[in-house]
Amino acid sequence: QLQLVESGGDSVQSGGSLTLSCTASGYTVRHSMMAWFRQAPGKDREGVAAVLLPGTRYTTYVIEHLQGRFRASALAQGDTRATMYLQMDNLEPDDTAMYYCAATTSVRTIWTDRSQYTYWGQGTQVTVSS
């Protein structure tokens, strides 16, 4: 049973930084994908970043309008555990949202297509005040 454990959400002032972590365990991480989505009140859930784990090396993606402020990385810890990090710098009030970790062991489409993610975390709140 795949499990996702998120951490790192907090309240910060504009210009601050946060690092979110999501640890996935209980499945074979090779050829899986992990992602962060966020959802602000009254808005659709949007893809923020993703990591494709093909083996010992991985590919990262960050949504274009957040590149330069957000960075994604991952660490595979053996065959059945991986942690994805989302480094967020120069945070703005518009970054305020619930951030959700997601994972899929069956990568079908582009990483922003949330329908392919079978597993979702409970979410961690990020609040940025001006």
C-alpha cells in the first residue's frame, strides 16, 4: 500500500522561503512519478512540480510561471521509498494554498494531468502574508 507523508507547510511573510517534503513508501519507486499540486480557495487545483523516478537518475518539472522561485528535487532511498522536495523561495501572497503531494506508478500523460495520480496526500497548508 503506497503511503504519502507530507510536511513543511507553514505561515511566512512575503519574500520568505519554505521547503515542502513528501515521502512515499510501500511501493517500487522505479518508473513512478511524484508531484506537488496546490489549490487556493475558489480556484482549481494546479500542478506545481513533479519528479519522474526512472531509476538512479530523475527528471524534474516545474510549472513555467513558478520557475526561478520554485525548485523540485527527489531522493530515492532504496527501491521502496522516495522523498520529493519542493523548495519555494521569494514567496508571494498568491502562493497561499493547500499543497498536495501525489504519486502514480503508471505514468500515462504529461505530469500536470492530475487524473493519472492514484495516490494523494492529506495536504499541507502554505500561507504567505504581505
